[in-house]
Amino acid sequence: MAVTREPVRPHAGLCDSCAWQRVVVSGRGSAFSLCRRAAADPRFPKYPALPVRACAGHEAEAAVPADDDPPGA
Ligand code: SF4
């Protein structure tokens, strides 16, 4: 019998309230917190160490449209 599991969302600290976060789910069902700022700004790691407690790039979710990738992404 196949068991379907929802991916466990990572506890990413500040990233969880940031417009630049994208949760990526692998084919094996693991979930990762990706920082979309990393595509255009090397100060930000693509996959920051979690939980993020302080970040100069944090913006509230309403600040950046959800479907809008940063320039250069
Ligand atoms: S900008 Fe900072 S707080 Fe926002 S997703 Fe990237 S690492 Fe997380």
C-alpha cells in the first residue's frame, strides 16, 4: 500500500515571512527554503543555514509580488 506524505515545510525563521523565499520540494519529498535574492546578489546564499535569525535582505511578503522573480534570475 502506497503512503502519500506531504513535504515537511522547513522552519526557516525570518525567511518564512519574506517575499524572497521559495520553498522547493525535491522528488523525494524533502522541502528546502530557497532565497531568490541569491540569483542576483552574491551576499545571499541560495540555501541559507536555517533558521535565519537576521537578514539585511528581508522584505515582508507583500513587498514583492509572489510570481515576480528578481532581475537576472
Ligand atoms: S532575503 Fe533573507 S530573509 Fe529573505 S529569503 Fe533570502 S535569506 Fe531569507
